[in-house]
Amino acid sequence: MERHVLSLLCDPDTRYPLEMTGNNLRNTATGRIYPIRDEIPLFVSTVKGPNLKYQTMYDYIAPGYDVAGRLFNWTRGRSNCRGELVKELEIKRGDRVLEVAVGTGANIRHLPDGIDFYGLDLSWGMLRKCQRNLSHWDRKAHLFHGEAERLPFKVEAFDCVYHMRGINFFTDKLRAIKEMIWVAKSGTKIVIVDEIEKGGKAASQPATVREQGETGSEQVRCPIDLIPEEMLEVKARAICNGKMYCLTFRKP
């Protein structure tokens, strides 16, 4: 592992720094070990709730995810919205960029060259597919197997932090948002994008979606009301012809 990458990492539970020991990462204070597998550090702990459900699902569909996504968009005449996402990001050459829930890495191809990119995902299957995509595209990224609610990075580590598709069904949306804020530098614009229910609203009246899960009806919405009061420039709007919301705010 490169020294500058190791310098950004911490135990996601205690925030203590980590050190390399063999092919593992070790908490310098408690001795807790986090293994590295296929060059990807493993920070996933006990997964429960919606996170477990969707981790299982995405592990299963990962091999054919990209093809299925392109086919879905083509048959419905939908754009993939990635261009609109990139317009919201404030990335310049040399920036350190984090994508929470990186999936198969499809967004990376739309980002400028010359950045230090980090991607985290709960699904091991999606991360392995992302590795193969990166090799095919000749793009470099540092990948991590972890949870959005437990980011393994030190405070103010990143110049850009964003998430596209997934937060609607996170187990703990509020904690995930606070984690994104934790790892972003002061002044950073944070961008969160996900789907809107047909006919929903993205701004002052958060959109709502209903998903029937094992525990019954689960409400999903644009989490604008979960943004801490101290955040600046809080905005939400519809993008992708009204099919997605784009929630943005700036860390003071």
C-alpha cells in the first residue's frame, strides 16, 4: 500500500490510525486487524438491515450489472445522468476524490484525469467488477470494502466527496451523511444523487418512494431534512428528466 494512502486511513470504529503489518492493516492502539484481499482493504463489520439485503443482492448481480444497466436505459430511453452529476462536482487536477458506494466504477470514466480517486462499496462483487473495469479503462483508483456508515478515513481527508444511487436504502442514512461530512475538507461541496418516485419532488418537499421489504413498507425520500443545520448552501433539485434528485451542500 502506498504511504500516502495509508496516512489517510483510520479504524472506522475508534478513529485510531492504522499501520501495515504483513498483508494486513492494524489499529495502532487496540491491535485490531483489518485484512487486505486482492489489494482491497476489508473494513466490513457486522452487516444488518437494508445494508445486508442489498449487499447480498449486488454481490449476486455484479457480473452482469453493467450490461443490464445499459440495456435498461436503452429500452426506456433514459440517460445515465452521469454528466449531470459531474457538473455538480468541483474537481480540479490533483484533488483527492471519494465516491461512497462506487459500484462497478462507472462514474470514474466521466471524471477528469490527474485526480487521486478513492472508492468504497459494501458489495465485494461490485468492487471486483470495478477492478476489472479499471484495468480495461486504464484508470487508477484505491478501492475499499466498507460501509457508508463507517468510513475508514481520517477527518478532512478529501477535496471532493460524492455518492450516486444507494442512499435511499442505506440502513442509517443520517450516519452515512455525517460520515461524508467527517471525511470532507472544510469548504468541500458534498453531492448526493438517488432516484425519485414518479411524481415526487426533490426540493423543499422531499420526494417519497415506497419499497416493500421483508419488514413491510419502507419509506424512502430525498434526505434533505437529515443535513445538519450548520451545513451551508443546502439545495435539492430534480435531474435526469425528473427521475433523480441531486442534493448538495457545503461543509463550513
